[in-house]
Amino acid sequence: MENLTLNEDLLILEGLKVISQFKTPAFILLLLSFIFIIVSNMGLVVLIFRSRSLRQPMYLLFCNLVINDIFGAAIIIPHVLKDILILHSERHIHYISCVAQSFCVHFHGIASHTVLMVMAFDRYQAICNPLRYTSIMTNRMVVKLSVVAWGSAFVMVVIPTGLTVRLSRCRRIIPNLFCDNPSLFNLSCENIFINNIYGLAHTVLLLSSSIGSVTLTYLKIAAVCVRSKSKSLNRKALQTCASHLAVHVLLVALGFIVIVLHRFPQFSDHRKIVTVMGPVLLPALNAVIYGVQIKEIRQTIMAFFQKMALKGK
């Protein structure tokens, strides 16, 4: 009886199909990417908090994005690394662990959008209300925006997770690299109409809010830049907004690709690759884009390395 219960609680992950001769190169490449993501993003957080010139609302809000990137990479990449090395028949996960992993994966995905939305609000205030910026974007406002970003993501994950765990299960196979909510509720033979409707509404609300708010913000910023005809303002807008916009476009594009590929089961392997690209590509690019594009961070990094070089001499 105990063995039966144990078997019922074990789920099978399909994982990524990697040809045997490519397993080692894939593992090494993914491991190096993971190390770069953790070191570079943690380095940015330490750099921002240690440097007084970087303790500004823009960079403090950016820390939320960096922390979320580290969290997402830590949740997903080690799991994929383990699955590359083990046999397909050994890719098991307990149901409770699967639910926890699904919660964390969705929390990371939603927080990526909500954090970028509050960062867009900050850029709008900086470009469109420069004289009132310091009075609006106080430390208290930064804390409020951070709480809104993380809190709304938490609420948006709790509801679908609650709708899923109430269901009984009659299947055991998760057709994905890692656990997610749709894969979990599709294990049930009960009526999942509510789960599908909520999932659709949730996706539409999240993407429309993310795309709508960021698009509206940048249209207003563009209008202010065109009306002002100030080269310094345009330079400031390009310097601080280009990196944010590039990250948002990439995030939305990857999200849409995954949604479209979900509709075509014959491309399941392609979908799995794209789902891995999210937690690998975005955190790595965030560190590179913000580190190179934003003048203050670039100068601080260069000054740090110059100081280390002088100490070495």
C-alpha cells in the first residue's frame, strides 16, 4: 500500500531529448551560462548597493529584476542540468515538489513582467516629470513599487495553483522540462474548464497589462522628446530606456513563441528549447545590456577593475 502511494505521488518528466554525444557539451555550456548569470547578476546587486552614485530609484528598481533573474535561473537551470545527465526513465519528481516548482516558475515569469512595468513608471517620471522626479520617486515610493510588483505576482500565482491542487490525478507524465501549472492540471481526468478559463484570462490580463503599460509609457516619452527637441533629453532617454525596452521586447517575444508552440504538439522539442532560453538568455543579457548600455554602471565597473589592477601591481 505504501509503495502504491509512493508511485502515485511520483510524476514523470519528459525532459529534453539530447543526443548522447551532445550531452557533455550541452551540460558544460549550460553550466557556464548558469555560473555567468549568478556571478554577473549578484555582482551588479553588490555594485549598486556599495556605490552611492548608483543608489538611485532606477537602479534600486533594477535590483528587483536582477534578483528575479537569479531566482529564476536557480529554480530552472540546475534542474535541467540534472536531467541532461540522468536517464529518461529516472526523471521522476514528487507531486508536492512539482507543485512547488510550478509555483516558483510562474512566480518568476509573472514577476519579470510586473518589475518591468514599475521600471517603466520610473522612466516615465524621470523623462516626463524631471523637476518633480525626486519628490515623486522617493525611497518610500521605490519600496511601494517593489511590493506591488512582487505582491501582484504572488497573488496571480496563488489562485491558479489553488485551483490545480484541488484536482485528483489520473495521469503521471509532465510533457515539459520542468513542472508548470497547465501540465499539472492536465494530469486530472476531472473537469478542468475553470482552470483553462482562468489560465486564458490570466495570460491575456498579464500580457495586455505589460505590453499596454510599457507601450503607453514609451509613446508618452517619445512625444516629450519630440516636443522638447533637446539633444541632452533625447540622449538621456535613449541611454536609460533602450536597455529596458530591449529586455521587455525579448521577454514578450519569448512568451508569445512558447504560447504559439503550445498549440503545435509536433514542435514540443522546440518549445522545450525556447522555455530554457528564457531563464538563460534573459538574465545573461540583462547583465550585459545594463552593464554596457548604462553609463553610470559601466563607469563604476571600469573604475572597480582599474582599482583591482592597481592593487595587483
